Amino acid sequence: MIIISPSQLRSAQVFSLPDCVTKTKMDVNNLSMVWSPNCFRCEAVDPIVAFENARKEMSFLRLLIENLDTSAVDDVLTACPCCEWKRRWQPVSIDAT
């Protein structure tokens, strides 16, 4: 079962940017290792099967972080606390006077 939203995946992509990685030491491999148990639920009872699936889940999440286009959810994120990434567009204020 997959439990990850596009905005969560976009967050992981922003956290894997070079500016963030230099400050947090969390590259795409580390992010996928930490996030994959929370994003995927292996329903196997056998621990050997669960362990083998964990490696595949990490690889799949790494693939998503590196390659999936999540630019459609950029408006959900306003900025990254680690780096200079900011959303590409800014809201336009409309003067009603």
C-alpha cells in the first residue's frame, strides 16, 4: 500500500536539492531510507519478505524523488527552511480601491 501525497514527494525533492543536502547531510539516498517505511506499507507477515521489500521500496522512492514531475504542487510549499528554494510564483495582491 502506498501512502504518499504529491506534496510530500515534492517536499522530499526540495530537501534533496544541493543547498539543503550541504546543510542537512540528507541526500536522496538518506531521504528514501528514512521516508520509505512511512510511505509504503508492506503487508507481508514474514520478516524476510518485509526486509527484501524494504530495499525495493527505498529504490522506488529514490526513483520518484529524482524523476517524478511534481511541479503542479509547488503552490503547497512556500519555502524550504534549509536553502534558498522558494516557490516560483508569488500571489498577486489586488487593490480594490
